[in-house]
Amino acid sequence: MQTTEKTIADEQREWEQLTLLPFTARRPESREAFRTQGGAVLERVYTPAHVADIDFSRDIGFPGQFPYTRGPYPTMYRAQPWTMRQIAGFGTADDTNARFRFLIAQGQTGISTDFDMPTLMGYDSDDVRSEGEVGREGVAIDSVDDMLDLYAGIDLEQISVSMTINPSAWILLAMYLVVAEERGFDRTKLSGTIQNDIIKEYVAQKEWVYPPRPAMRIVRDTITYSAQHLPRYNPVNVSGYHTREAGSTAIQEVAFTLAAGIAYVEEVVKAGIDVDDFAPRLSFFFVSQIDFLEEVAKFRAARRVWARAMKERFGARKPESMRLRFHCQTAGVSCTAREPLNNIARTAIEALAAVCGGAQSLHTNGYDEALSIPSEPAMKIALRTQQIIAEEVGIGGTIDPLAGSYALERLTADIEKGCFDYFAEVDKRGGVVKCLEDNYFQMELADAAYDLHRRKEASERHIVSVTKYRDDSANPVVELHHADEGAADRQLARLRKTKAARDANAVSRALDEIVRVAKTDENLMPATIAAVKARATGGEIVNALRPVFGTYVETPVF
Amino acid sequence: MIARRAHRDLARAITSVENGIADYQVTAARLAAQGHRREGAGHAAIIGVTGPPGAGKSTLVDRLIEGFRANGETVAVIAVDPSSPFTHGAVLGDRVRMQRHAGDAGVFIRSMASRSAGGGLAPATRDAVRLADAAGFDVVVVETVGVGQVELEIVAVADVIVVVTVPALGDSVQTIKAGLTEIADIFVVNMADRPGANATAVDLKHMVREGKREIPVLQTIARDGTGVSELFAALGARRGAEDSNAVRAVRFELVRRARDEAVRHALAALDSPDAAAILERLRAHELTRNDAIDLLLPMLGGPVHAH
Amino acid sequence: MPIKVLVAKPGLDGHDRGAKIVARALRDAGMEVVYTGLHQTPEMIVTAAVQEDVDVVGVSILSGAHMTIFPKIMALLKEHDVDDIAVVGGGVIQEADIPKLKALGVREIFNAEATTQELIDGIERIVGETGRDRSRREAGAAR
């Protein structure tokens, strides 16, 4: 082996002298360095010498086997394609329910729910801070009555339901469980996900209510409750999507996300639960950006890093605890407002990267992503894009098809190393929550975002129709989703109706009980479920706990 | 009570002095003409808050606002952030932590870029404080830049100076030793729920004991308000004894003039033929830098330290 | 003397990447930038604009609530008698809404494609037009 490698390195030097240099002397390369979207510098060409430190059995191996580089399952898409899960949410519960039914009729196999900003931030629709935002960027959910209508007519034992919700996730989970109960479904058969990843909120997405420490306790309570009562439910979907969209590097996306995963595991293990009793239900969420090769490497690296971290840090024994499963969404920031139909091509490439990287479920963005929430035609083409990849391309016939590419394996190993370097730094700084409080992740992200922005402005990479091939004479008009101006009023009427019909004394007793529990170390879930059942609203529950938990104020970093 | 209108007029008055458009006398007279000079103006309590970056100064100031308002006093805050020495631009972010008072007409918050000034304040900070006082605010809080150096200029502006630090800021106690005992009226160890808080407080108390003045050392958690009532008690005690500040201000002014004099003297000495000869030997690589310093030091006339 | 800009993030959305990059770029262009932090109400933004006596308020909105938030900000600036402060906007704002916002008195909308240089030039131009130095005018009037 040793002599072969030397020979290859020698051969490369020879090639550079004899072939490359005379060629570039006549015709120089177009730029000095080629960087990936995520910021890594690419070699001109990769050879076996670049992957000499990578051992097939130790680092690559087989799908469904440690370290899971090639995929969490031994059959992957040969068994069934990924779950096609287009997110939807706007207006009132009825409006969104109609969109869900449309998507299911088009062949979608999972549901994903987008909530409006007030719901995400824990404000009711009648709160003064909600004005102008009710039902605008997602569906408005104030009480369990809304949740009942949101999933009306959908068999919750059959279809998995994902909810993109964070600081108020535990309340929405409680509502979901009450809906299941009132409709007679078996809790143990419910499959689905709440995002519930509060750590990345402080880093990137900025949806928060309480400071990090009480917020971590809430996440812990949802995980332990799920471990005991909801065997098929994913109580947290640790997310890198928002960090990357906010301008991080690919390494930061994976490193911060898996560091958050480690922090949740630590928190729950500290509460006395065996790692193998809940780790199998942790799931992840990454973006698929436009840089095809780097993205495929990123997904493979994420699986390998997680498997090693779970085994080495926590002594996980079950394979399910070590294999990382992830949802993927194509990159919103890669979409342009100019010539929006071009976004279909971008999204297709990103979706293909997600599939080559072994995603378990996928959302493809609508071509109108940069303009508004998606219209029905935009969503249909986005879903069709996935269906074309699944049915026509044939990429699922062999597992991890790009493995063994020198470039891909090198990038995979580099991302892995970058992650472990970050883990060491985080440990040195006193752990993830401490790093959040000290703005460590936030500062790392701010620097990367500014660097990315400057590279973008320097046109290191062109954006077609924006910085290159710009055609100001023709910007085709597309039909956009129109915000329904009546939706907010309809939602306010729904909320009034719920409040009028409920037993106000029962609500106030239930809220008192939540406050009592919050002051102890008991699990918040049972008291929250009781309050939701009594028709307490999300905003009422959130506000009741503000005096106990405090309110978070960010120290902005630039 | 402060009229909403006064906020606009005070804000514009501060801009005038900040941009050198009008001096303090003119702007103060204009404020008075606009009807914002209350009876008994010119008697605001002026509180300086200084300390290293990341010590939680703004959060503590937010707690001070809350406390003064609960006591019925109106509060103006002047928060200074650093200007870039290269572009002269600045990002002023201190008010983020005080935004919950935005609806309260009894609270006025103004950010100032330090512009070219050193010492933790902006050139116009002193005038801004006087204008806020003239406009009728009961308390004016000045938050210094906090770039980690000792910021002595605050002495010339504030009646009471709170020096904030946190545990585990490594060399923060060392930093404080470098001169803050001279200016502090109250030491606050903020983020006292972090490891090392007690040790930091003990270190500070030892240091205070070596000095001449009695300086309380308090522990707070500004984030949740722990220890803030003790800080108010200490502030109350200090506000009753403002004359001590006059002595301190004079001491500070004398130190500053002595320093300026020493600098002038040193610069003159370096122009002498003897000094020039030594520097020439340094240029010719006949001397090391340390040798040159050893030879030059005695010529400066000031105190000589071995290094 | 430096141009002073308030960079404001109203509404509930937390997409502050653009606002922060703008803040950093304006600082690097020699401006003094006051940042409000996230989740600001129009009242908080206008209070900050008044107290900081800025030349320009830059409002970044990606939540779709711009047609609710801008009218409130414009009305409050008038109410406080500081409607000589220029207001500009950025974020995700649909083409069709831009004329409506300009009719309200919003001076310029910088969409996501605008470069930081365009933004800096735009702000300098606007301040030049409105006559930076309201304070200079007023000082003159007082003399």
C-alpha cells in the first residue's frame, strides 16, 4: 500500500509538471481557489493518496451497520422511497386541512405542519403582538379545537404528522395527544415528530420564550414523556437547517446540530433514563444546499459522527441509538425572486443530493419560495420533482451510490473532523448551554455569515439571473399565494367561540397546576395535557409560566 | 413627569453637542426655551457603570432603571459603545437589553459612539449627561464602553461609580487592580450563580482592604434580579455622601495632568542629542531594544522601573 | 459627521441575518448603527428612533406583516413630530406592495438582491436629499 501511495503522489507531481503547468501557462484557470458553498477549499483533483487515511471497514462499511456512513438501514430505498413530506400551513386550521388533503391526494406520504409566527412564539391570535401575523406564514393554532380541525379526516395511526414548532412545542404535543384521545386513536400507534429543538433557536432561528436552562428542561420533559408513553413518536428533531440558512458553513451545520443532540442526550441521561430507552427516537433535520458534492458528503459525515458520538460518549448499545435518521429540505436561501421558475432546477439538484445522501424524508421548496408561502401549483411541481427522482431516475437501486469517490470520501472525512474539533471546543468552554449563554455559537455563525455574504458580493459564485445572465427585460410573473385577509378575523372568531364555551374556572385551576409543577422537577406534560383538554390556549399556558421561567432577551452579535 | 415631547428635544440637543453644531450653553438654553427645564434641575444623581465586556453591564442598567422607576424617579441612560478606529463606524447595541422600558416616558435611553475618544466615554458624553439633567431626569446612568481597559474618564462625569465584573473572567481582578480601586464606589460581581463568584468577591474584598476607602463588594445576578436590592441600598448610601466624589475628582484631575506633563517631558527628553545618539545605535543594530530602553529611561526624569 | 441609522426588526419573525449583515456593512461604511434587537413593536422602534435621533430607520421584515407594521411606524413618527426621519425597508416584500409603501412615505425598499453597496449608496443619497443635519437646521433656528 505504502509504495503505491507514494507512487500516486509522485505521479501527481509529475502530472503537474509535465501536463498541468504547460497547459495553465497557455490558459490559466478561471480563479485561484475553488471553494464549496460551505467554505471548504477544493483540490484540483483527488486521488487515492487523498483518502489513504480512510479505512473501508472502519469508516465506510455497509449500510445499516456502524458507523452508518452509508445509511441507517440495510435496504434503504430498495425497500421503500423516502417519505415525501411537503410542509404546509396558512390561514385557519380549515384552510390548511384542505391543503393537506390536496397533497395526500397527489401522493404525498407524510404531513408536515407550518405554524404562524404567533403560534410559534407562544402568543394567542388575540394578543396585540400577533396583529398582522395571524395565519400569515403558517396556520394559526390557539387551542385544541383548532388542532381537531387541522387534522380532521386524517388517520393519525396511519400517516405520520410532523409539526415545526419549538419553544411552545410541548403545548402543541399536548394538543395533538388530546386530539388523538378525543378521536379514539391509540397513543402507542401515533407516529410523528415535533421539531422541539430549542438550542438552534438561540443560535439561528430566534424563536424563543424562556431562557436556555428552563427551555432545556421542557425539552427533557417531552423526551422522557415520549419514552414512556409514545413509542413511535419523535419528540425532538434536531435541526441544522436554520443554522445553515442563517449563513453557517457545512461543518457548522452538522457540528452545532449534533452538539445540540449530545446536549439533549446528556440532559435526559442526567434525569436517570437509559440512553438506549430514548435515543432511538431522536431524529434530525438538515438542509440540502446547492453544492451537490459537499452536501452528499455532509449527510454521510453526519451519520458517522453521530454513531461515533453515541457509542463513545454515552456507551449506547442499541444500533437504533446510533443510527442517525434525518429529514431534509431544499435550501430556501438558494431560491431567487428573479426568474422564479429557475428555482425548480435548483430544487431538483438539491433534492437529488438529499437522496444520494440517504435522507429519510424530504421537503422540496416551491419555485415561489423567495416570494411568498407556496402556491398550490408550486407545491405540486415540488412534489412532482421528488416523484421524478423516485420513479424515473433509478438512483435508489443501489445504496450510497457515490461512495468511493475520492473527492466525496475526502470531503466526508473533513466534515467529520471539523465536527469533532467543534465538540472539543464546546467541551472546553463548558458545554452547549454555556456556549449559548456566552454567545459562542452565535459569534461563530455571525462570522461565517458575514464571510459568506462577502464571498457572495464578490461573486465568488454567480447566481444565475441575478449576478450573471441577468435579463431585466423579462421577469416572468408567476401566480403567488395570496394572503387571505379574512383569515385573521375568522381565527379570532374561532378563539372567542372556544373561550365562550369552556369552563373558565377549570382553565384557571389547570393553569395553576402547571405553574405548581413548573416550580418542581416533575414532568410538565401531564399538567399541560390536562390544561389543553380544559381548552386553555397556548398563549395562556406560555404566559402563566413566564414568571416562573423568565423571558429570554438576546445579546445580539454581529 | 417628563413629557414625550422632551424626549425629542433632548435627543436633538444631544445630537447638536455630539456633532459640534452648538455648544452645551446654547443647547441647554434652547431646551429651556422649549420649556423642558424643570424646577430644581441640575440636581440629577449621576451614576457611572463600568467594567469589562461581557460583564452584563447593560442588563444591570436595565435592573437599575426598573428600580428607580419603581421608586418614582425618572431615568436617562447614556450608553457608550466603541467606534471602529479604522472606519469610524459603530454598532450600538446596548439598548437591546433595555427595550422593555420603551413605553415608559420616564425613561430615556441614548446610545453614543465613542468616536475618537479613549477612556470609555464619547467626547460629548459629559454634555449629554448635563443636558439630560437639565431636561429634568432624576437619575442619569452612564454606561461606559467596557473594552477591557480601565476607563477612568467616568470619574469626571459621575457622582457614584459602579464597577461590574464577573467570575471566571480570568484576569478581571488583575484588570481591576490596575486602577479601578481608585475610582470604584461599589464593586459588583455579576452572574454570581457562576462558579468562582465567591472567590472573585473575596479577592476584591482583600484588595479593597489594602486601599484607603471603604468600597462595598456585592454579588448580583442581573438576569433574574438577585442582589439588585442590595445594590440599591449601597447606591442610596453613596448618593447621600456625594462630597467624597469632589475629592476623588480632584485627585483624578491631578493624576491626569501629571500624566500629561510626564508625557510632554519624556517626548522632550527623547529629542535631546544624547537620546538621539542612543537611538542611532539601535538603528545600526549595535543595541538591542531592551538595551536602548535601559539607557534611555534615566534620561526621562520620571520613575525608573526594572522590566 | 457620521450618518446614524436605526436597524429595526419588527414583528415576531427571527430572520435577523439580513439585518445584522446590513448593520455590520453600514458600520464598515463609517455609519453609526443602533440595533433594536428582535421582536420589536412599532412603538418600541419609534421610541428608539426619537431618543437616538437617527437620520434613517431601516426596517427589516420577512414575516409578511409589512402592510400592518409600516403604516403604524409612519403614523407614530408623525405623532412624535419626527417624520423628518427617513424610513427604508428590506426583507421579503412583494413587488405589488412597494408602491403602497412608498405612498405611505417609505423612501425606499431594498429587496434581497440589493448589494450592501447599493444599500450604502441609497442611504447616503436619501440622507443627502432630506438634508442630514436636522440638528444643524434647528441649531441655526435657535440662534
